[in-house]
Amino acid sequence: MATVHFTAHLDGIAPTEPLKVDGETVVEALSHVWPLYKRLRGYVLDDQDRVRKHIAIFIDGNLIRGNAALSHPVSVETEIHVLQALSGG
């Protein structure tokens, strides 16, 4: 089971504690979280099921940009971190 973490900035729409979830890819793992937190899917994915520009997904400490993150394979040791990407100066 992979472990999914959500940033504290998503408090209220995402779990505050890490979740252990099944799945062979990141999107499969996240699909186990969506039913538990109804607003979260729409915050992370757009209506075309693409990662929104304001979301960063790290897999085992590595930033995987955009939709490539969704198809990235996971294992029982995988740590997935979903964060609100901030930009500006």
C-alpha cells in the first residue's frame, strides 16, 4: 500500500493524516481517496482529469510534473505528497 500525504493547506478538503491506499499508479492510489473527500478530486484534477496547474505531486521525494505524475507506478513503499503549488515573487 502506498502512503498519500496532503499538505496542510488542503485542510478541510483533504485528510490531515497520511493514508495507506492500494493502487499500481498514482491515479489508482488517489482514486481510493476521492470518495472519502468529495471536494478533493476537483481541486487536484480538472474536468479533463488532468492535474491542475496549482498542484504539485511528489513521488518518493521527486517532483513529477503534470499528468506524468498520474501514471507513475507506485509500490508498497511509495510516498506520494500532494501539495498546493505556489508561485509569485
